[in-house]
Amino acid sequence: MRRLRERGAPQEWIDDAVADAVLGRALIPTVFQATGGVHDGLAARVLSWARR
């Protein structure tokens, strides 16, 4: 939301983005995080998850 507001997006776009995020989280509850700027294994973890 913050990035959309900073870019001057209309509230309707922000509301749509939030609604989409809610639906997406309901469909795919798995969260992948890369903390500390280390992304070496992130793609491999996502690919492994997708292949399941």
C-alpha cells in the first residue's frame, strides 16, 4: 500500500491491490522470505515448493 500511495495511485487501485493480496494469501499461504540480503537459496526453495 505504501508504495502505491507514494506513487500517487488512486485509492481505488490501492483497494483493488489489497483485495488481490487477500485472495492470493488465501490461495497460496506459503511465504518465502529472504532476510539479511541473502538470496542464494530462495529460488531453489520456491522451485522445490512449486514442484510439490
